[in-house]
Amino acid sequence: MLAVALDIEVGGGRLTDLSWQGENLLEILIGMFARKLIDAVRLGLPRRYVGTEGDLSVLRGRLNVTRQFTTLAGMPQRVACRYDVLSTDVDINWIMRAAVDRLARLSRSQDNQRMLRELTSAYSDIALMPVATLRLGEVVLDRTNRRWRELISLAKLLLGQRFQTTTVGNTQGFSLLFEMNTLFEEYVARMLGRAMVPEGLQVYRQNGRLYCLEELDGESRPRFQTIPDIIVKRGSQILLIIDTKWKRLSPRIDDAKHGVSQTDVYQMLAYSRVYKCPRLMLLYPHHYDLGGADHYTVRYRVTGSDDKLAIATIDVGLTTDFADRLGALVRRYLSDSLGEQAA
């Protein structure tokens, strides 16, 4: 899920080198980041041209006319120049330097420490910026620095406030925390997007953004913006709205509603009305107590309409054909619902 959500390439050889069974997830991610960063650094650090001024013995770049004929008027052997130099003072390098510094203090793995020492040396000329000042969301990627995309995603993860200090006796450790609702949503959206390509359908995450209310004050100001997790479209037509929930559903024998929150249902009904979408789905991770695999737990008809709401589950533990199973789940629901409507 992390690999898909963060666009991380996890080649089998690399993972074997990381000795999965002997390391925790944090050390695995640190090792993956360090290895990829070493490879990138060996190809050269990102640079940019920065405007510089200086008094030189020969003209370089453009002449600073004002300074030349005022401050340097009596010094003909000096030339006031304005010119560009290639500098490593760029956002990407500051982010990588901060990540290396932080991970060097966190890692307990000897292999990781060795790689991080090598990286610390490589970045010794880069200023160490406080994490709070880094513009993590504003890095501009183009053809000259596109190869850094994956490393930036990893650095954002490892520089985020997702570490929890743990202490047992005299031993200090760290655990890595994730916002599973966001991770599950991103994973489902990306995998469903791949699965729907043959159908000619488009999948959008955190899209829509329509308002569900307008103030009655003469100016009709919109209020209460809605942001569905996932929207499935064919062209401009919205076929399905999916909200993902990282929650454990209850077996029907324990709860006729499966533990589905009434608030979540109200939210889906609002989406149906605002986006004029007749098909809705609440998607949860599957677990053994529900029985079977990747099935609808229940489907509902919205009272007074032909709109449908499905409560569905998908097994995220089976990753090999996840996109195919997710695509089949959605296609089956859409075809069944449209068939019922035609009948």
C-alpha cells in the first residue's frame, strides 16, 4: 500500500538486500531511502543558476554599470560583474539533507548507519534547514529533476510527524505511524484507476468539491464544501461515488447494520443529491469474520428513489491481484445496479 500510495519502486532485489525479516518497517524504509539516495547522489546533486555580483579582474556576465562608475571609478583593474553560477542551494537538497540528518539520529541498523554516514559526507556543503522551514509541498519537478520524485515522496514520509518515541527500561526506540484512512483511500483510488482503464472510465480522488448549501441572503453564497474520496466517471457523467473507511465491519449476526456509522450513510446520501449520482459505495477492508472474500456485505435502496448504496469489503492482504479484484467488485456492482434499473 505504501509503495502504491507514494509511487515507490520496490524491486525484488532491493528488498532482498534489506533483510526484511531482521528489520522493522522504519528501518526498512530508512534503508530503502538511503540506497536510492546514494544512487541519485552519484549521478549528481540538483543545481540551479543563481544571480551573483562580484568585482573581478575580467568581465564575466554583465557589467554592473552603476557600481563600476561610482564605487570602482578609481579602480580600473576591477570590473563590477553580474553573472549566474550553478548552486546546490535548492529545495530538493535541503529536504534530502534534513532527512539524512534526522534518520542518522533515528536508525539503529549498522548497515543503515553506514549508508547515512556516506550521505552525510556527500551533503556536508548543504545547509541544514529546520524541518518546519522546508517547503515540502512546493517542490517543482521538471525534466531536469524528475528522477528525484520518488525520493521526495519518501523524504516527506520520513520527515513527517509520524514517529512515536517508546522507552523500555534504558532502551529507547521509535515506531512509525500512518494515517490509515488516507493510505487506504489513496491505495484504492490508484489501483481502481488502473483497473478501470479498459472500461474507458476515469477515477478521481478528492475531486468534486461542490457545495451542498447556499445562503439565502440574496447573493447565494455557497457553504459546506463536499469532497468525496473517489469519483468514477465516464466522460462528464458520474457513475459511482466511493468513500473508503479504514474500519472493521461487524458480522451480520452481531449487528444488522454491520457497525456502519449512521453519519457515514448521511454523508453518502448528501453526495447522491449534490452530485446527482445514483450509485454509492462505502468500501471497507475485509477480514476473516465476515466470511468469503471481496463480497458485498449488503446493498440498500435509498427510500423514495432508485439510488443504491453498497456496503462492500476488499481484502488488502492479497496484493498480487488487488487491482483486478477491486475492478471486478466495482464492475459487478455497476452492472447489477444498472440491470435492476433497466428491469
